[in-house]
Amino acid sequence: MTRGHDALRLLARRSKSSTSTTPPLCLTCLSTLHARLTHTQASPLETAPIEPSPSGRAPPALTSTTSPSTRYLLKASILLSRPPLLTRPLTPFEKSHFLYQKRLNERLVLPFTRYFYYQRGTPEEAEWKRKMKERKTPARDIGVYNAYGEEGWNDEVLVGERIGEPEEQVEALLRDAEKEGREGADPEGAVVKREVVERPMPRVTEADRVGDLRSLNRKLERTLYLVVKGGEGLMGEEAGWRFPTALLEKSRQESLHTAAERIIVQTGGVNMNTWVVGNMPIVHNVYNYKHPVVNKQHGFELRGEKVFFMKARILAGQANLTNNKFGYEDFQWLSKEELQNTFSARDWNAVKTILPER
Amino acid sequence: MLQAAPWRRKSYQCLYSTRKTSTFNGMTELSEDVVPESSLQVPGPSEEHIQRFNPIARSKRRRSQLPPSRYQFRPPRYYRGPLHPHQPPPPSSPASRLFVPGPFSLPRLEQTYHSTLAPDLLTLMYTHHPPGTLPGPSGPRLRSWDGSSPYHKNRPLRAPRGSPVLPLLRRPITFKNIPRLEKIHVHSFLKDAGVDMQYLHVAGMVLQAITNARAKVFKAKHSIANFHLRKGNPCAVVEVVMPRIKEYKGVSGRSGDSSGDIGWGFSPEIVGAFPEVEINYDAYPPRMIPGIDIVCCTTATNDKDARLLLSSMGVPFYGKHIN
Amino acid sequence: MSLSIPLRRASPPNPSIPRIQCRHATLIRRPKRPYTFTQLVTLSDGSTYTQRTTSPAPVYKSTKDTRNTPLWNPSSQKLLNMESDDSGKLRAFRDKFGRGWDASRMQERDEDVDREEGEAEVEGRGEMEEDNLMDLISGYGQEAEEKGEAAGSRKAKERSGKGKGGER
């Protein structure tokens, strides 16, 4: 049996006894728990505690168990994410460590075999020799450093030097690629830039500076998640920012992943190239109504809603909420911290443990 | 009625709809024991100190120098056993002769793996078991003889059903054992090297250029093979080399050794298209650049998982996937 | 300490035990690693990354990689219509015979490109002239074929009067 069930039995047993050290369960819980446990001893918990169950743990039963008349509305919720496009920025410790290791490498590695790459007498060789005189080492990203000279011991990076910064290293590489040779064949002639190398695009984009939350070009080092606003919320509440959610259509005998694809298209339009990762949900949540809705006609009672989160990735395109079937008014692409600030506590609790660090 | 609880309010959590928000916010929070100050935040040296700092000048000003042995430490050249008084430093120390300088950057494949690929692979490889439906303990994988014949006594166990070989057990994939790439073997088989040693040297240079490590030579009875083992960095192969192959379909779907290792080969023309070889293509003797075999060893235990991992990293597969 | 001094033993010297001190010492070899540089790799779509490599070039600009190959971008319409003109023969053909023989898809795409780039030039007459010549040949019987009324105009094979192996 599940751990949750065992704990509850213990609590229920304790609550039955009249000692003063009973754990303070609220009256509703005590009564429902008591009722359920006296009704069926062996069945697992019907309504799971409202915590996300990560995919590794076996969750309690999701379908109604005890009485055939108990039902839940099944909903699929989409966690559509754009994965990070850039590597993460380095910490100061990492930068200094990598520079230190590169300088150690200079001293320990086999010397560069120049004549294997630059043949004697070629202009490339002359170019190489000139550059070597300037920076004293074949490597370009460790500054002016001669590992084998008498002053090779003096390799401490001075205060204010930006040698270890990745941007400076990339700039050094590009400057090296630009300087191509001297004017004419004169070794003392002026250095001519044969080819201006294009600088790489900056890591901070226009959307970052402006703060356009609808853009997918923002926060390229982080994962961005699609959230929508408007339409009908969970359990009929007022709709704040949340993930696109919709009922599984019984008429189509839908499974979760087909429902996920349908919801993505109906929410954001066909202009998105998306991929639903697998057929399994990554989180499930159970929400109970305060009072179950009894349907006497069909003989069942609707206790609440079960929401299954399906993971999807967006590869290209952009969401377009015009003509969306759920009445959503606005969408945003938010990172993990922004989600925490935007979501209600209950919604954030539902997903906080399954969002990756980056 | 609810009685006053002697324990803290925080530990009380009602299990049903009136749950209180927990204090854990999902992000790694530092505990109170961790001191917030960092040595990197301590105010640095004063301006005057910075101006005056000149180690070279300081060393030149010294009139008397200590003997070099006071500045240098030379680790022992021979290892003479654990009881010898002069012990070599551990290989992780920069003073050791065996020291290999550590990481020079955060490999982008590793970052992509941890941020994007591993969560997706976990989602894809997870098999759901509702509670109470976990398969019970299975029978022995190698059955024993039933004793119907007197000759069954002391016989070794029978072969597994359906195959002469016992395949690896596939443990359920959890967050702790997502398949990852462990090492990559780059291998080049040279049948002409027995005749002409130059092939061996050229192959060694090519392998060194591609993998940045020295090749080891293994001799078979009639021919010679060059091996090399390397960890990580298949990015360049996938991103730059594979797309340049004309009409490349991918790696065969039949590749794989049922233990999570997938291998494929590159012909000499493709090896010549590697950026590290192309830059000084003329330096190699003509037609001596060898073809290579690449074997990616992963922690997966079967072909399907290994193929899924490699295709998530960008290696295309074609044809029928045979496990 | 001199290594040639034999060790003194408490027991009387036994001629069967060797008296030469042996040295069990393993040479600690430094690993020999080739020189590596940091290189900036620029892919065809402009993304860049640094990597360690034995190649001394500071910047490696790749024209053909995963970003512009249809095998890695199966849902890209732009890459589907790409043709590879490695030896320049296609361009030579076009210079000689014009664009009339291109597949219609390619023509539309290139016409769009031309229109965007050189709107000022008077190319109206040129476009009119360069109709798809393939259509002239292949499109001739297509309508009839669709209707199912294509009549073959092949004559029956002429048989020679002589028998097998006979010359005509």
C-alpha cells in the first residue's frame, strides 16, 4: 500500500482514541476519513493529497474506486516550454578556475607543432610568427603568458583584468581572425585587415531589454513556459494566469497525448511547431469541490477535478490566441521565477517540483 | 474539538482541501548554516596597493635568493611502493606528474543534457505502474533442469528462453539512472600497416587531431588497429561533420550491441572533412587518411534506450530499428 | 644513500638467497597530450559556441551543418526546396540555357527572390519569355491523359520479311 495510506491509517487510529495528543485534523477530514476507512479497509486513498507526484513515484489510484458512483472530471493541462537556447553564464569562480586550468595546460601539454600546420615560407607562417611575438603563446584566450620563460611563475591575474571573462576571450579570438597580414610582402608594412569578421549576436536580445513577455526571443538561457489568461478557470473560479487546460473529450475517447495535441492547436493556433514529449503526464493534481455535485439522473456524484500535466516543447513559431476555443485573452512566455511571482500559491505548488533548474 | 498542539504550527498539514501553502518554494534555498559572505565579496586591495603591485620588480630587488629547491617542488620520478618515504602527490594535485589540467569550460552538451535532454528522456522512458500492479518477483532467468532424467544431476543451468545469450536487465528508469553518454571509442583498423608503418603514424596523427588524445596501437595476428578512448564532446561530430556527408541518411537502425553501445563508421573522405583534419589536409600523405569507427558507450542497458539517447543528441538513424 | 650496499641480515648468510638489492620502481610517465586551442565555431544560422580543438584556426565558419540540412530540420519548408550545386554545373547550365528548364517550384521561388531584390530593373519581358519549357513538352498530353483520352501514336513494330537473325 502507499505511504500516504499507511500514514492516514495511523492518524485515523490515533484520532479514534481519545488521548490529547491527536494530530489536529479538521473536522471535515476526520469525518471523511473515518467514513471512508470504515467503509472499505483495503482500498487505497481515493482523493490524493494535493501535491504533485513526480513521475518516479507510484501515485494512488486516479480513477474512482470505492463507490461506482463517484466521478472526477478529467482535464489535461499543457506545460508548453521552449528549452534554453544558450549556455548558462559562468560564475566568477568558474571563470577564474577555467583560466587557471588553461594556464596550467600551457605548461604541461606537448608544444604546438607549428610546421605540421604552417609550412615554411608561406605567408600564414609569417603571420603566425608575428602574432606569437605579440602574445608569446599559441593560445589566444589566456592573455600574454609565456609558460616556459623565466617569468612563467608570474601568472597571477591582476585586479581589473578581464582575461577570464568569456566575452573577452571570444573578442580575442575574433580579433585574431581579423588581422590577416601585412600590406604587400613587406614585413614592416602596415597591418591590413583582410576580412572583418562578423561579431556574434549578443546574449541579451531586444525582447530582453524591452521586457516583451510575449516574445520567445527573451531569456535565451532559461526555459520559458506558456501561460494564458482568461476563459474559465479551475473548478469554475476566476481565471488568473495559468497553463492551458481543457477537459478530455469523452465523445472522441481521447487519451492524454491526443488531448494535449488538440489543446495546443486550439489554444495557440497552427503556427507553432510543437512536440508532445511522450504519452505520460508528468504531474497530476486532484481538486475536490467543497460539496460534491450529485447527478441523480445517471446515479453518480461528481467530487471534483483531476488535472494531468502533459509536457510539450515548442520548436518554432509563436502562439496566436485569435479564434482560440477556450476564451483565452492573453498569453505570455515566462521563466520559472516569473511563474512563481505570477501564479497563485496553489498553482505554483502544483508545478514547482517538476520544473527543471534552468 | 481541536486541542492545542504542543508542536509547531508549520508541521501541521491537513491532508485535504484546506492545505496550507508550504514554505518550500521549489528552488534551492540556502540553509541558515551557510554563511552568506563570500571571499569574492570581500573588498579587494586598495588602489595604492594595486599600483604598487609588481612581482617581477620585487623579485629583481632581492639581493640574496633562496636556493631553487626552496621554490620548486619536483615530485618523484619513480614510484617505489607505499612504504617508501618519498611518496608521489595524488594525480589530482597540480604538482603531480600525472596531473591532467581539468575542465576548460562547461561542455555545452552536458548543459543541454541536464537542462533539456535528461528530463525529456525520463518522461519518455517512464513506465507507469498503478499501485498494486507492480509485477511480482519473476522466476529465475536461467532455469535448471527438471530432473526427469538422471543425467540432469550437476548439469549447469539452462540457457535463457529464446536466445543463447542472457541480455542485460533493464532497471526502471528513474531520475537517478537516466542513460547518459559515458565514453566514445574512436578506432581505426589498418590492414596495410603491417606492410608500411607510415599508415600507422598517419592514422595516429589523424586520431590525435580529432580526439585530442594519443592513440594506442593494438596488434592482431595479421593486422594492426589503432584505438582511442575519449570522454565527451561528440557535438562537433554531429553538428559539423555529419551534415557535410553527401546524402547522409544517418546511422543504421541495426547498429547496437544490446548493451547500450552504438557504433558506426566514417569513410576516409568523411574523415578528411573533419575541421581538425581539413585545416592541414595537405600535410598528410595522399590517400593515407584512414576511415574510422566510432562507438558511443552509454549507460543504457539495451539498444532502444541507447538509440533514444543518441537521437536526442542529434544522431540520425535510418532503416528499421532492430534491437 | 648508496644502493650497492647489501643489507645486513641477522641470520647467517644463506647462499641460496640472492644478496643483490632489487628495485621495484615504476616510472611515473607524464601523459602526452597534444596542444589544444579554444576555437569559436560559427554555424550557418549565426549561432556561435567555443570549443577546445587541436586546430589552430581561431574561428571556424561552417557553411553546412545541422541548421541548414533538411535531415535535421524535417519540417522546414525552406530547406525542402534546396538544391545542392557543389560543382557549379547547375549554374553553368542556367547561364547557357536559361531558367526555362527549372521545376516550377524552383521558378516561383527564384522569381520571388528576383522580385524582392531587383524591382527597379525592367524584367517583365524577360519573365514572359522564359516560360517553363518543360510544360511545352510534358504538358501537351497531360490534359488528355487526365480525361483518359490519351491516344497513343505509336505504330506497330515493323516486322522484317526475313526470319530470326535475318538482316533487314
